[in-house]
Amino acid sequence: MWAKTPDHHFVLGPHPEQPDVIVGAGCSGHAFKYLPVIGEILADLVVDGKTAHSVALFDPGRRSGGAGCFGAVASDEVA
């Protein structure tokens, strides 16, 4: 089982309603190969409040698939 977002993209950035909370989620079964850069991005956001990486695609406040990125579901289906 893994967590995935409706648009299948990671969720990385400040929570839309609690900007002091940095979210790193929805990474499903393939995040291990991205962990070094995900860790760097999350550390940048926590320490500096910004990152040099382009992360707009992963914004926790985005709306996609009708449910928004916090409409993630647990799934045991194989992609």
C-alpha cells in the first residue's frame, strides 16, 4: 500500500492553512529515488522559508483531480 495524490505528484511545501507546517507527502512507492532532493527541498523550506528548486507543481494548495492534493487515498493497486 502507498499514498498517492489524485494527480500522482508529490506534495511539498507549506500547508495552505498552516504556513508554519511544511508538508512532504504523497510520495507513493517511487519516492526513494528522489529522497536526496526531497530532503534538501524540505530542509530549505523549514530553515529558509524558500528553496532554489522549482516546486510549484508540488504545492500543497494546488487543486487537481477535483479533490485537491489533500484528497490523497491509500491504494494497493499496482501502477
